[in-house]
Amino acid sequence: MNPVRTLLYSLLFFCTFLYPSQVFLQSTVSLFDLVYELDSAEVTIETDFKSLLKKKDEYQEAKVLIKSGDEVLLDTVGEIRTRGNARKTICYMPPTKLRFDKKYLENRDLSTYPTLKVVNSCSFTNLAESYVRLEHLIYEAYNILTDRSFRTKFIKLKYIDSQGKKNPVDFEGFLIEHEDQMADRMHGEIFSPTYFKPEMLHRESYILFAMFQYMIGNTDWKVLNKHNLEIVKVNQDRTCYPVAYDFDYAGAVHATYAVPNEKVPIKTVTERFYLGPCQTDVEIESMRALFSSKKDEIMALVEKCLSNKKQQDICAYYLGEFYEVIENEKMAQAVFSNCIDY
């Protein structure tokens, strides 16, 4: 058994033994936590292909097996549905979402975050697989810059058609932490107003968020309608924090189907355009210092996450262009003092 998982279960048992009068309403260990700590994970999903692709946003039955080597972590019947706006129309197998029964999770002493998002390559080409690896790299880079971010776990993924009409397909992919668990780690909750002004966000976190989007060349986000971000409300801090997700339209990925935000004056997604708040000189210097301090860790992800040498070189060059801006005071001032409202 994985030593980290053993420690987590032992701690839960130890606390229950010492304090029998206390009732643990929900374990602090989730299914995602267990998978996250594995050295490697293989996820097999058996479901009706035709029905899955036809129903789009409706859940249907699926058998889910999660393994690490010979060790079975989970083998149960859950539910699955497709998700993602653009990718549902262009992918052979679009991203999906798995849902598990809360009682099943409770009986296994797991916290009841019922769903896991699955990101997999659209098709069987090396190019499509590179998009997944690049997007996973972006999530990892965001983790390096801030804990206020979604955790992900890279996996080997197999889809099996339960009707036997399609051949099994293997993909590379990754799992994304449940949004409520991410918010709980921040001691907050997901905030879903119908309208939200950027000025309501924690300013330093918003600036970091916007500069990160600039770093990866992403203009596919908007605070007002919560497009491709979650807003986490932390009552203790009396403020809200933005958490970015969904990066397949980023210039760092450079997917063939990606187009830039139609409201910004760029022609391709690989062109960067800063959409964040106008920064003061002090704020710019603070962020320059933060991003510079994380440069080596972020650049190390290129070799860690990407297996293709050409892709490594392209990604390293693209991130290097960002650091040329960060490391030049005048260039940083010119970019991040931009106050155009889009």
C-alpha cells in the first residue's frame, strides 16, 4: 500500500481511537487525495460510447477502475458525462466528468466530494497528446506560484465500450481536484454571484492571476461572468480570490482550434496581451520578484511534463519570452501598467 495513504488512514484510526466521543462527520481524505499521492495511476472507464457522445451533458452509468501497478484503489460503478464547450464538438473523446455515490465514498472513509473532472487528448495523434501534457504543465506551474489553485494528477486512461461496438482506446490525461475541495483547502467556499466585479477580488491574488494568464498567453477568461475561473469566498479574510482553470486556449498550448479573445487586438493565441488591472510600481516590483523566484521551478516542469524534445524547446522558448519581460524593468512597466478595460 502507498505509504502516504497508509499514514492518512492510520492517522484517522488513531484519532478515532483516542477520541471516541467525537463524531467525524466527514473524512478529510478524498479519493483525489489518494490518487494524487500515487507514483502512477491508471484509470479504466467502461461505458456505452454511443450513448455518452450522444447525450453530451447527461450522466450515464460507467464502471470505473483505478489502479497503481497491481494495487486496486477503486473498482465501482459510477456515472460519467462529457463536458467542455469547444472540445465536445471537435474531439473523438471529449473531456469527461466522473461522479460517484456519496454513500460509497463514506463507506470507504473518504470525504464526499462526488465528482472528478477528466482531461484527455482529443484524438490519437502525438499532437493531441502534447496538448494534454502542456495543459497539465500549466496547472503545475500555477501550483508553484500559489496554493490557491487546482491540483491535478497525470494518469494513463483507457475507455472501453460496454457495448463492444468500438475498440478500447488509450489516452494520456489528468484528473482535476473537485472545486469544493479546492475551496475547502482555502478555508472558503465557491462563490457564484450572477455578476461580479474584479474590484471585489483580493487585489494581490488578482494581479498574480492576471500575470499568470499573461505568462501562458491566455485571454480566454473573464471575471464578470466567471468564465474559466472560480471565485472562492473566504469569510475569515472577508474577501474573494480568483482561481484559474481550463487552459487549452492558451498560447503555451497552441491548440489548432484555439482562437484569441475577439475583443483584444491580437491575431493568434501565441501573442500575449495583459488583461489584468493596472499595477502600481510597487506591485509590479513585487510580482517581478515573485515570478523570478519561481523561474527555475517553472522551467524545470518543461522537461518533467513534456516527453518530446521539440515540444520542450518550443515551450521553454515561449516561457522564456515571458521572463524576458519580467526581468526587464522598463518592459514590465510598459506591459503591466496597461489599463485598457476589456
